[in-house]
Amino acid sequence: MEITLEKVQKCLAIIDQGLVKGKGNPKPGQLCVEAAICLGLGLPHSDDPECVSRPLRSFKISINDSNWSSNEARAKGLRRLALVQLGSRGVLDDAEFVRRIVDLAIRKWTPAALRSAASCHPNPDHQKALIEAAERCERDGDKAAAYAAAYAADAADAAYSADAAYAAYAADAAAYAADAADAAYAADAAYAADAAYAAAYAADAAYAAYSADAAYSADAAYAARDKALAEFAEDVVRILIDMKAPGCAWLPLTEAQAA
């Protein structure tokens, strides 16, 4: 489909009215990020824009449906990623994109969850195991490291730590993402969508670990989570810039409106 400046500007204007969890209704301020794109492009109400790579769409739906503090925070955090995805279907190397976001989930976001859990776990042995698992994820960034992290976090969770429970979710999701990414390379690109979704869940669970810290007030926890989700979205924008996704051409629009 033809993606024009006028359509992209309309997409951004709709997004800036707020984004909701779930597909929503075909009205500005009542749409998820992918449904907002469909409305802006003049497509039927849907959360599957025909111009967006399927694994990238799955990732976007997962991060859209994460627990942002408000519809406004969700829109602010996702507006750049919403535009950079345009025109990616049939152009983006889906398997390579998935490999990169799974690597990001294992090397950056899973260790963040593990370190958060270690910082407030009452048992020194579990603290040590969680830190070692984080260091292995950062160093190796592979499926084995993710599974080892899941094992350490599960063991710490059994010792009754809310942060460790979220760290376990993050590591489990990262390990599943790595498995699905392997399958995407080896056999069927349909697994790529599962991997992308799981990678986004890993990041969400990682910062839920911070939210579970008793040192945070409810407002501070939500602010930290918004910041982390927006940072993860921007990490993925940088991946797409590096992969020369066609939607990079529209990113200056976000900077102009932000100014």
C-alpha cells in the first residue's frame, strides 16, 4: 500500500490522543497502537496493519498491552516505534529482527530483573545466584544463559520474594523467546511472532521486579515502569534504524512534534 506523508501525520495525530490496552474502538483515544495505525492509513478497524512485519506487529501488541500507567504514557512511549514500523512487511528480515530483540531481552532486560531481585532478597545465597545468572546472561546472551537465569529466579521465588517471582517470569519469557527464535531460523517464520511477543513480555516482567520493590511508592513504581517500557521501545527503534527499516524516513515527524 502507498504510505504518504498525510497518512503518517494522521497516524501520529491519532496516537497522540492516547492508546488503550486491547484493540479498542475505531475512535481516536480508544485504540491500541496497531489499530491507530489502521485508522490513520484508512484501513478497516483491525490490529493488523497490512504494511507491518508480523513479528514486529506481535512485539508491538505485547508492549502496547503492558501495564503502562496511563493511555497517555503508552502513546508517548510508543509513538516513534509506531512510525518506524511502517512499510516493514516483506522488507524487514524478520528472523534477524527477532534474533536481535531476543538478544536484547536476554542481555539487558533479564539481567535488570535478576539484579533487582538480588538487591532486596533476604538470602545471601540467592543473592549470589541471581547476580551470577545476570552476569552470564550479559556475557553469553544465549538460550542456555536464559534457562539458567530462569532456574535461579525460580529457586529464589520459592524463598518468597516478589521481585524474584517477576525475575522468574522475565527469564522464562526470554528463554521461550530464544527457543522460538531458533525455530524461526530453522523452520517456520511463524515462530518469529511468538519470539517477539515473548521478548516484550520479558522486558515488562523485568521492570515489574522494580515495581515490586517495597522502596517504591505506587506512583514511583508506575513512573519507573513507564520509563523502562519506553526505553525498551526506543531500543527496538534503534534496532530498526540499524536494519534500515523504511519507516525510519518518518521519524523526523516525531521529533518535530515533540519540539
